[in-house]
Amino acid sequence: MESLRGTGNIGATGAQALKRAKEGTGIRSRRRWRKGKAKASRLTHGMDLRTMTQSLVTLAEDNIAFFSSQGPGETARRLLGVFAGVREQALGLEPTLGRLLGMAHLFDLDSETPANGYRSLVHTARCCLAHLLHKSRYVASNRRSIFFRSGHNLAELEAYLAALTQLRALAYYAQRLLITSQPGRLFLEGDEGLTADFLREYVTLHKGCFYGRCLGFQFTPTIRPFLQTISIGLVSFGEHYKRNETGLSVTASSLFTGGRFAIDPELRGAEFERITQNLDVHFWKAFWNITEIEVLSSLANMASATVRVSRLLSLPPETFEMPLATDPKLTVTISPPLAHTGPGPVLVRLISYDLREGQDSEELNSLVKSEGPRSLELRPRPQQAPRSRSLVVHIHGGGFVAQTSKSHEPYLKSWAQELGAPILSIDYSLAPEAPFPRALEECFYAYCWAVKHCALLGSTGERICLAGDSAGGNLCFTVSLRAAAYGVRVPDGIMAAYPATMLQSSASPSRLLSLMDPLLPLSVLSKCVSAYAGAETEDHSDSDQKALGMMGLVRRDTALLLRDLRMGASSWLNSFLELSGRKSHKTSVPIAEPVPVPMRRSVSEAALAQPEGPLGGDPVKSLTMQDLSLRSSSEASDTPKLSLSGETLGPSKPSDVNFLLGPEDVPEAAVAMDEVRTQDHCRGTSTAFPEGFHPRRSSQGATRMPLDSSPIVKNPFMSPLLAPDYMLQSLPPVHIVACALDPMLDDSVMFARRLRSLGQPVTLRVVEDLPHGFLSLAALCRETREAAALCVERIRLVLTPPGTSAPAPHGGLERQTAPATPPRTPPA
């Protein structure tokens, strides 16, 4: 018996050793694959554009020669067509990218900050070429192996070929912008009819290929899983939108129906395109506000820094006096917000790492607004720290339509810890219920209140920084402009992360990237701006839900959660049973003669096979720019015109705005632009695309997005880039942190160029390979943490008194910044 037991132990030990050996072999194999991919990535990164294109064409021709000798099989035929398409698109794309790259330096802020939309578009195309180069090498090396997964590699190649085709179309559009725009200008301005025609043709391009297998290919690899999760959640959420209740119920149902979108990237891409084109701003408002649900916000706060103070305050709508910056003996009256809804309280959130003097005073406690259990402090109060010399006033992003300070609280807590200063984050009213200028009025009122009552916030107010991201960056600029117009103290500096400074519907090379951006598609951006401008009407169909408020929705949806889980599980099972039923039905069909079973056609291949020209089945594909402009001209007459807001300063005249380069650079830019126009004229090109090239058009029908800008977007308090020179000269030092792959990059570059041309102190830092909104993803990966730390460093520069040594620059992802003009001290 003992010997038998010993033999059994030996056998078990041997099996475990064999299992460990297999696992080790698998791990080493995956590690070698990752190292090979990283090495290939480094090699392609060091290649110039022509060398990369030639390498890709050589590999494509080698694979064409191989698969052409493999017989008439369906897989070989499709692989043959894919590599032929890759060769064609790569050869057609390379000259256009080279032309764009040769002119891109004319639009940089300076030689030390090489960043603009033209460079970003070329970089994105290089990323797509690099992916195809890596995949082509893999196919060439493994095509004879019995373990070669032809179906998977074919789907990947088809997806990236579709993306490359659309990127070629974007490159031609960018070349057209280069020819049409004025020298030194990134935005297409002047002829509004030409801008509208350009946008109408641009929005008909097919987008689904960028939201399937290729989702986020241009970003850092560590962020792609997050983007895939967001896209799956978005399409699942959109499937239940308007069918179930909002809040936890639709979220619960989406958890079960998202499985099929996870296993079918082509289906996910097509549904993502449908949602972005057809659903209104209320859908995006509901989706982005998922993070406001108590359960999710509590989970996010558990992973963030622990602070002593995080209180929601309600500022009463009371008039108060503020001293003038030029003569403190004189005062100006600050009135409460009045636009659209009349006087009302303004909500702000006070965040402080330490409990400081004044933060638990009776006067401040009387302003605290209850948030339920989260506002209860059960631990004994620590000893109070002295007041900080600094104060940060924060304005959150969210496209002017969504989110509150609660969504941004995790990274604000980290800021409070690293800066050692209290932070006051403003919860302004959101569009479309409260369009412009309500948010500006509330932010300006809260800023003035913070300056006047900084002692209650735990600060002496010696240094004040305005900080915001995206829409919040826009409001930071406009609040400062309004403070200067009122004559009150302006902040000591502004830190704006990826701000929106141009809300007019104007094309630019970076905004072409919105065709593939999963977080900021063009239609979504346009709908948010339209809502902020007052063109989007409020959705009254769900007035009963809005009356409940966010917490009421959470309590009601919790009661219905079990029902929705049951319905969601049933829908999930039915969807898979339906898929299996389709497969069994297909296999039961009798076959008359033995033919090879074709592989499932992907959405990308279906787009390849779509007919072009007037005989195609989709009417959108056959529309030219002229047809679209003729159609829109008949509809434009019925569009109501919005009146301007009550701001005393109306929209600036075109003569007041100067987007040109400096006087010493204008001749160079003009000569270079003339050469490009001459070359284009010699080619006889009358359209954006050369003869024989046909990009893929959207199969979702006409995009529901407002293309005609309301006149109100030209107001400098809405689009600070359009402000006249004398207004911009009143701004304090500005520090901008932008993303190289952000559709809003050109907003930052042009705003920095305007300030630089006026002699204003400005710095621009551009981070690589990250999407718009990286601050909300600060805890996701190393790259986002470094970018968030860069924002903290910029704020610290503002809070550092003049004459004090500035902190050491933060190393990381960002491009080298231009030397900053020495900061000026605004009047106290």
C-alpha cells in the first residue's frame, strides 16, 4: 500500500511538473512574441515615411505572389485582394503625407513645439502603416505553418486596410485645407458656404472601421483595453436607451447584452457608428453621467487619495461688492446668475487634503449641501493647519452638457495632496437645459465669491490659479476675460488641459481626426456645441425622471434592479440562441454541388464591396459635394436664427481677429502655399480626391448633426480664439497642456500662437499617444499618470510667487515646450 501511494505521488508530481513546463513554454512564447512586436515597433518608429511604405509594398507583393499560387480558395482570394489593396493605398498615400509633412512646420507654435493637426494626421497614418507592416511580416513568416490562423489574420488585415483607405481620404481633405486656408491658419475660415460644403461631404465618410478591430490603434497600447471596454459599454447602453429606464437599470441590462459586441468587433463598429450619427445629445448626457451614480463614484473614490475635506457647498444668489484691481477703494457689483432660469444658487465643491483654518467655520458650514451618507464625518476632527497661500479654482469638462465635480473628484484629490492647496471645483448648470451664457455667469460668480471669501476656503489668496479641462478650459479663459472686463482681480495664471477655444463649425486638420476618435467624434462634438449655443431643445419626454433628480433615479432604479437583471439575462441568452439558430439553419440548407464554404464577411469587406457611383444602392454614397450643398440650401431657409446673448460685447468682426503668423513668417508661408496651389492647379484637380480613388461612405444615412453654426458661437465669451486683441491682452499667463492626437489640438495651437503674437506669456506642452480627457483616466496607466503630473506641474508654476525658483520640469510623454515668457503679476 505504501508503495502504491508513493507511485501515485510520483505520478501526480510528474503531471504537475509537466503542467508547469507547458505553462512556462507558453509564457516564454508570449514573451518572445511581445518582444518581437516591440522590436518591430521600434524599427518602424525609426523609419522614414518612404522607407516604411517601400517595406510594406515589398511585403505585400511577396504575399501576393504566395497566395496567388494557392489555388482558387475563398481565403486565398480574399488575402490576395487585401494585399493588393494595401499596396495600392500605401503607394497612393505616401506622396500626400510627404507633402503635408513638408508644410507642417509652418503651423507650429515654434521650432521647439512641433505640434499641429497636420503632424498628427501624418503620425496617425504612420501608425496604421506600422500595424499593416507588422501584420504583413507576421503573415509572410507564418503563412506555411499549420497553426496559421488565416481567418483571424484576414479579418485584421481587412480592418486595417479599411482604416488606411479612410486615412488616405483624410489626407486628401487635409491637403485641400492646406490649399484653401489662409497662410498660417489651421482653421478653414472666411467663406462659410465653403466650410459648410466641406463638412457636409466629410461627415458622409464611413467610420465604423475605426471602432471595431482598429479601435484606438493610434493611442498607446496600454489604453486600448479601456477604450474597448468603453465602446462595448456605449453600444450596449445605446441599445437600451429610450427602451428602459436610465440609470442603474439600463446599466444592468447592458452588462448582459454587451457580450456579443465583445466577440464581434465588426458589429460593434457598425453599431458605434450608428449611435454617434443618430442619437441626440440627451443620450450622451445620460451615458457620460453614469459615473455620477453613487456606487460607481464611491468605487472611484476608494482608489483615490484620502482628503480631510470634500464638501459640496451651495452659494446663495446674493449680490456682493468686489474691489477694483486698479483702485481697491472703488468697488463693482457682482450680481448672481440670471440667464435663462433666473437667480439661483451655484454649487461648488471644496476639496482640501488638510483641514485648514476657516474650513469648519460656522459661516462655511451654513453653506454645506447634504449629499447623503458621503457627507457625514465620523472620525474626530484633526488639528487645523494654517491657511495656504494658494487657491485653485477648478472648472470641470464634459462638453458643457454632462458631469459634475463628483466625476473629477478622484484626480482633484490627488491635486490637493500634491499642491498642498485647497481646490474649489464649480458645478455649473449644464446644457441643453441651461445654454450659454448660464455656465459662464455661474463660473464667474463662483470665482468672484472664492476671491472674496478665500479665508473661508482655507487660503490667504496670495496666488490663485484657474484650472480646467476641455469645456472647463474654455470657461477658464472666458471667466478671466469677464473678470478683466469687470475690472476685478484676474487669476495669477491659467492651466487649461486640451481646451476648446473655437466652438464655430470650422474644419481644421486636427478635427479631421474626429472621424476615428472614440471619445470625441465630430457629430458628438457638434451636438454638444449646438446644445451649449441653445440650438438643442430640452427633452421633455422624461420630465418625470428629471424631477426625481440623480439620487431619486438611483433609489428608484435600485428597486427595479432585480427585474432588469432577469430581463438582461434573458436577452443575453436569446441573442446567443438566435446566433446559434442562424448557424444551424445555414448548415441545414442542402448544397447542390460541392463548393468551398465562404468565411463570414466582415463589415470592412462589405464596405469594400459596396458599389460606388450613381447606380449604388445607398443614396448617400452617390452624393457629391455639389449635390449636398444644393440639398442643404433648400433646408437652410427653414432654420431659425438665434439671437445673441445679453453679453455687452457682441461677436468680433473678422478684421479684429488675426490668426496669421508673425510678420517675419508670413512671406515664407505665403510663398510655400502658392507653390502648393500651383502644383494642385497643374494636376487639374477639381475635387478633393484624385481620379480612381473612392473612399468608403457611411451606410447609416445622413448624419444628424447641426452643420450651420449659430451666430452666437462667434461671441468671444464663447469662442475665446475669436476674441479681439485687446481682450486677449488682458489674460494672465496661460499654460496649455494638449494631446497630439486630440481633435481639439488645433484649438490649443492657434490660441497659443495668437497669445504669442501679442507678447502674452504662454506655454504649450503636447503629450503623445493619449486621447482627449486623459485627466479622468489618470489612474489607468503610467502614461496618463505622467500627463496628469504635467498638469500639476503647470499649476505649481502659477502658484509659485515671482522671483522664486520654479520646480524642475517633469519628464515623460510630452514634447519639449517653448520657453515661457516671464510671468507678469496682475494687479492685486
